[in-house]
Amino acid sequence: MSGLRRALLALAVLAFLCGAATVPIILGSNHEDSRGLLVALTLSTGWGFAFTGLYAWARRPDSKIGPLMTAIGFTFFCQGFAAANNPVLFAIGTVGSTLPYGILIHLLVSFPSGRLEGQRAKLTVGLGYLVTGPLQLIWAVLTDPGTKSDCTNCPENPVLVSGYEGVAEAIVVFQVVAGIAAILLGLWILVSNWRQSPASERRALTPVVVTGGIAFAILVVQLILVQFGLPTAVKDVIYAAVVTIFACLPFAFLIGLLRSRLGHAEEVSTALSAENAELTAELEAKVAELRASRHRIVEAGYAERRRVERDLHDGAQQRLMALTMNLRLARDKVDAEPAMAAELLDEALVELGEATAELRELARGIHPVVLSDRGLQAAIGGLAERSPVPVEVLETPAERLPAPVESATYFVVAEALTNVARYAEASGATVRVARRNGAVEVEIRDDGIGGADPATGTGLRGLEDRVAALDGELSVESPAGAGTRVEARIPCG
Amino acid sequence: MEDNRPVSKSVLIVDDHPSFRASARRMLEASGYAVVGEAADGEAAIAAVGALAPDLVLLDVQLPDLSGFEVASRLAALGDGRPAVVLTSSRDRAEYGGEVEDSPVRGFIPKAELSGSRLAELTG
């Protein structure tokens, strides 16, 4: 058991003993008229607040609500002590009997957070404590109970400072007026808080607003009517109402507090649901992107095969057809027109050379042999050499990288340089490939016209997919008139 | 292949590859044909037939705008005076299914086998 739990348990035992102690005191009182009602009021309210307060304290140790409720419970036993025939107990009871109402105002105004929000709340609570604490003490010191019509059998005041009855009377008037003002202010704040609260918090405030509102209203009525010296029967009815409503109050606070926990749980649950929905949407977007990217990769594969077929058909195959016809014609002419046959053979050799070059270029487009044989440095050097736009290779990694990374890097550079030559109208370009922090960073810059849009070109989009397949990223910056910068970052362990 | 008229030797070569057109021209001229024109696509071919009235059209199947089959159909619709058409392609005849047989043409010669004698076999 924790230290706090032990202390709270000790306080619970103490509260029980204090409450129990008030019973014989009240019942043996020779100056209290409504002894039964006072026992009921003291025990139901004192024990009610003390035990529910200690429970709330244990459940929410970080909140002031539990300690405030417990304090109300303990100070409420002073109502019982005020019935004592013993002068000291009577004096203690009289001084402390109003204090629970001050604490109650504090509790109502700060419920359910336990904090006093704003000047208005602080002033209200301050006024409540002033009336029920220091002023009550001063009044008790200055008042001789023997002079009071309703307290003729009361014990002597052991700390009486006599001769200030007028001051004491003034204090009482001020207490009544200021007390009513504090209560009304407290009610106002409570209702305002309720109206401004979200639905989840209203659930916590409603039982307290209803019960507290009724309790305060009855208290105000009692405060006012007591000044007129009412008959005992009327006083008893009001007293019974006070007993009933005050007995309900601690439970209203406890229900409110538990509901606020529930409300908090609902808020957490709502927040979690929202977060969950957000994550699900994010995941769905990722899946959709992945599906689209996979679709594009497959499409790109087909498109690439179509391109290879078309390149072969339009290029090398046509040259080989022409070559065949020239050779056949040369064969037919070799006897009759040897000069023409020789000319045809020369043309055939040129066709053959061009067909071979086209096949080599095509093969390089499918997979550059120099890349697998000699690595990125040599392959990118070759790209730079063949580029019609002057290209300066600033940096390339000397060491070999994983084949898929080398391949993706090569094609990023190749596609970017092709675009530079086709569209950029650049006078020069630079290529930088560096291995940093577990990734290959590729950058191709040119000084051309800019304005490239990766969304419109299949080449860059295809590269984006190729790079993304390796968990990499590709970005293109191409402001109009300020050149183009293609950057890729490909993780490579 | 319903067109069996005898043909003379004026030829229009229709192909989008200049190297093939040049080789075919040389081949056909060496075989005694008179190559009266060349066209690089289907529309140009139809226009050239109207302008040059060749006896024979050597027509590539794969053209940039129209297919050779479409061009052959439109030429067949010209009625009297329409040229005999022979299709050619770098692909095999089998790759076109029954399209060659269904076309109003004299026949099909793979480009690799093109010669004056093959053309003469088909066109009489």
C-alpha cells in the first residue's frame, strides 16, 4: 500500500471517529433544539463529504477536488461540536461551523478541474473564505453567547473579548450580505461554466450544478430567514431541507467526478478514433499509391518492350532488309556489272556498320554492359561523353554499389541527360553522384530554360517508380528560366 | 486476292523507311521495273496513285498513318485503272493472320525476300 493510501485510510478512520464523537455531544446538548436533525445533518454531510472526498482523493491524487471534499467533511463536524456543553469544544465548533460553506464555494467554483480559472472565481472564493473564516473567528471572540436570545443555555465564551457587541453585530450583517453575494457569485460561475462546457464536461457538471444550486438557494433562504427569528417548526423544515440536500451534495460531486473521468475517457477514445481514422486514411493512400506505382512499373515494362520491338523493327531490322536486298542484287550483278556489284557491297558494309551501331545503342538502353563490367564511374563517364550537351562529371563513387542501386542511378543520370539534350536548351550540365549516410545521392543540373514537369513526362515518372522501388526518392526542381535540377536519394545500406 | 489483271512495269514504292525505299528502288530498277514514285505514308500513297497512275504498288503493311490493308482497300475502290497491289513487310505473313488473304492484293512478299522475279511471279 502506498504512503498516500495509508494516510487516506488513517483520515477515513479519523473522520469516522470525529463523526461518532459528535453524536453524544449533540444528543447531550442543552442549548440545541433540533438535536436529531443536527445529528442527521452532521453525520450525513460530514461523513458523506469525508468518505467520498477520500475516495476521490485516492482515485485522482493530482486533483484538488478530493482534498477539498475531505476538508468539508471534517470541518462539518464542527456543527456538532458547536452543540457541545463544554465551552472549549463549543468555541471550536462555533468558529469552525461556517468554514465548510467557504470550502464548499471553493469546491463548486473549481469543479471539476480543481483549479480556479480567472479573477472572478478567485475573488468569489476569497470572499467566501473571508466570511466563513477570519470574520467568523473575530465574531466568535467578540460575542457573548449568553446575551443571545436563541442561545441562552450556551456555554460561556472562554476567549470572549467583551465590549464590542456592536462590532460583532456589524460583522454578522456583513457576513450575511457578503455570504449571500459569494454564494450567488459562486452559482453564477457554476452555471456559466456549465453553459460554456462541451457535452462531455456537462455530464460531469450537471449533478453538481443541480444539487449545488438547490443547496445554495436553501442556504440563502436560511441565511435571510434566520435574521427574522422564525418559529422552531419553520426553522426545522428549512433545516430538514438543508440536511437532505447537503447529504446529497457529496454524492453529486462524486458522480460528477466519475463522469468527468468517463468524459475524459470518451475524449481520449474520440481522439484515438480520429487518429486511427487518420492513420487508416494515410495507409489507404499509401496502398493506393503503391498499387498505382506497381501498375505503372508493369505498364512501363510493357512500354519498354514495345519500344525495344519498335526500335529493332524501325532501326536494325530495316537496315538488315536493305542490306539483304543490296547483297542479293550485288550477287546478281557480280558477273555482268562487277563495278556496280562492288558499289552495292560498299553500301552493304555501311548499312551493316550502322545496323551494328544501332543494335549496340539499343542493347545499352536495355542494360549497359559497361555498368555491370566497370561500374558507375565508367558508365556515367560514357553517358557524359556521348551527350551532345557538354557534361562535367563532378563526383562519382569509386567503389562498386549493389547492382540495383547502380542500375537505378545510371538510368536516372541517363534519362536526365537525355532530357537536357532534348528539351533544356542548355549550354552545359553537371553530374554528381556521392555515397553519403547510407545512401547514394544523385544530382544532375543544367543551365537551360527550366520548366520541366515530371507529372507530364513518362520518363521521369518511370524513374520515380524505379527509385521508389528501392525506397528512394526523386525530386525535380525546374523553375522557368533557371535551369533544372534532378535529385535522387537511393538507400544502399 | 481477286485481282488478276495483267500489269505493266510502272511501280510506286510505299514505305516509311528511306533506306528500304532506296534499296527497293535499286532492286526493282535493276529488274526492269520503272519506279515512278515513292511515298512515306498511306495518305501520300493514295495521292501518288491518283497523280502517277502506277501499274503496281509495292505497299508496306506498317505505315505511320494508315495500315497497308486500309490503303489497299481504298485503292481497290478506285475501280477501273486501279493499280495491282503487293504487300510487303519485315514481319512474317503469319503475323497478320488471314488479313493478307482478305485484302484486295496480288500477294505478300517478306522484305528479306523481295526481288524483281518474286514480284513478277505475283503480278504476271
